[in-house]
Amino acid sequence: MPGKSGSGSRGSNTRQPVLGTPDDTVDPYLPHNGNLGYRISRYDLDLEYKVASNRLAGVATLTATSYEDLHRFTLDMASSLAVDRITVNDKRVRYSHRRNKLAITPDAGVPPGGALTIVIRYHGTPRPIRSPWGAVGWEELTDGALCANQPNGAASWFPCDDHPSAKAPYRISITTDSPYHALANGVLESKRVRAGQTTWVYQQIEPMPTYLASVQIGQYKQISLATKPFPVRALVPPRLVPTFRHDFGRQLEMVNAFVEMFGPYPFPQYSVVVTDDALEIPIEAQSLSTFGANHCDGHRGAERLIAHELAHQWFGNSVTLARWRDIWLHEGFACYAEWLWSQRSGGRSADEWARHYYTKLAATPVRVPLADPGPRKMFDDWVYKRGALTLHALRLTIGDGNFFALLQRWTDKYRYGSVSTEDFIALAANYSTTSLKNLWDAWLFRAALPPYPTPA
């Protein structure tokens, strides 16, 4: 769903380039995304959006720190957006903008550890970025807009360091025409109506990668589903409210079940958006999920997807991969959550689902391992299902008690952090009395499908 790397300051340096900190490597799956030489510690986005004309004007204030001697640096920013002015530490600077990269040259070099306040004024008609995974980023709806950034679409609407390990807090202010409701990540800090327009200001305190940043705009009715232990709400077109109440009627039961299985919910609130347009697939974002009108069919036909997107708040949004090759840590876990919810809600058991999809995978073998599926295959359905089967194999090997204790420790230890497959392997070793090497070799590192797992 979804190169040229970063900073010119590295020149001909032949050692492995790094991103964010000297321990982070440039992601080979998206080598044109992400930028070198600095790390952003905060995004402040002030946006004005006109729905009728799909026109966006923005001021992005990025707070950053250099980690090397920085004479030139880059940001990811779609070429469909036009830059009006850039300052670095209150001084206007030279820049060039081409091929979705914004290159900035301060008048004076910034030493390692130097502070950067980068202010970029820009405008344009935002549109999705074409990628091997389809069009990703800002998407115009029939009457509104949404953002579907994964994996590299954030640059379609704001300048950023577009890499999954580059997490930061956000403040997002959106001004749009008053009939429209504007939602962004985090908690609504203020709402101000003035001259037919409304400004909505959200604070996302918990660190967030760029691909999970989101703005949703539409003529929605807000529905409160719960206030404790944290707010759960929905934004729904008025015509879909009756079917929404049925289709999402078990949302709170699902929340409670996942808190029991995975540990405390990691964010201050959770929002569900249902657009008035049909969407091919739901969209995850930090603290919210977006569904299409087609997912509100009056028959609970999308309940597995509702479970999947909710599970991403733990697996993907709080605990986030540091490199895209480890996508199974997001999608395998969220897919397994579907199976767990099915069993909890009276449907097929997790083992029944595992056997069902094992048969399907056996009929269509793949030739790459789960731990490194390759960039073009990383969102293929087999990654989701084999990832879930890997977790089921682990569960059968170490037992239910150890398995769910491991999941809760995983979400606690790496809360708001970045992780790798190796991190999960290392943590899982603490919950098994025998070596898990053969399991990981078979399910993660070899392409061939292993025999169906049996209880230890």
C-alpha cells in the first residue's frame, strides 16, 4: 500500500549510510525515501484546505537536530506541491525541489548536535503519489478528503522525513469550511469557528511515523461509543448511522478483548471514520481507522477488518517496524488478531482459521521468505496469512499462557518504539523452555511452507 537517498553532505563516503541516528540504515525497500544527517523531533503543521477546489496551503515547522556536520540536507515533499518560502533558524535559505525531494542549503553549516527550526510555506493541489503499491497519500473524496500514506505517501501533503523509524510528536491544525468535520491524529486541543470556517487543532503527543499521520475531512456526524476507560468515537455520514450502529456494534467488546489479550490501549483515544465513498480497503492511522461506505453493509460483513485495523494500534502504530522488510510484525499480528476475535465472538477458532489459510498457502507456494518478502510483495496477502500462521505455530509451541504473556511484554517493552524481527525473536526466547531456532528458520527464513504446526 503503500532512489536517491538524502543528504549531499555524505558525498562519496562508502560506509553504510545511516538514517536518523548512526544505528539506523537506509531502508533498501524504499531507497528514495528518508533523509540523512538529522532527526526531526517535532512536526507542527498549519493547514488550510478548500474542499471544492482541492487546494491546500500549509506552513510546516519542523524541529530537528543534526547528528553530523550538515551543509545541505533533504526532505521528502511531493513535486505537486509548490514551495513559497523556507527559513532555517529564522534565516531564509536556498533550496531546490525536484523528483519529490526538497534540498535545503543553509547559509552556514550546522555542527553535530546543532538545533534546526525549519519553516516551510507551501501550497498546491495535493494528489496521491504513484508507487509500486498503487497511489498513496492525500486522496480527494466526492465531498471531502482523506490520507492513506502507507508506505510513502506522507510527502503528498507535507514535507517530512519519510521513514518508519523516524517517529516524532505532531501538532496538526486544519482550517476548512464549517460544514466539514476535520479529524487528525491525537487529541482535539481546540476548535475555533470564524467567518464560515472552522480551525481544528490536534496534538499527537506519542511519537508517530510519517506514514501514520492522517487528516480526514467530510460532512460527518460524530457518535460517542464510550468515554471510559478511554474515549471511543466515530465520524459517520448521517445516512449511514443506522447501519454503522449494527456493523460496528461490537467495537467496544473488541476493544476490551484486545486490551485483555495485548495489554493497555496505547493512545488517549480511538476514532473510527466511515467515508461516504467506497474504499477498496480500510486505512490505518495512529489513533484512528478509516473505512468506506461499502464496509457499512448492514450485515457485519467487515467485522474482521474492524478487528484488523484496531489491532494495528498495538502492532504497527505503537510498536512500529524499523525497516519495511519486517512488515509481518504489523500485518501478521493484525491478521492473527482477526482470528482471535473470531473465536472470542463465537465464530471459527484461531486454529480453524489457521488450517483454512494453511491449505490456501500450500496451494499457491511463494519463493521468498516471510522475513524478507521484497518490496513489491510486502503487502501481498500471503505475508499477512503466513505471518499469522507463524504466530499460531509459536503459540502451539510455547503454550497459551506464555504466548499471551509474550504479546503483552512486546507491546509494553517497545511501546512507541521501533522494532525488528530480531527483537521479537530475542524476546520470545524468554518465554520458551526450548530453543525456537528451528521454528524461526522454518517459518521466517525459508520460503518453503513448513508442515502444519502441532502442539508441543
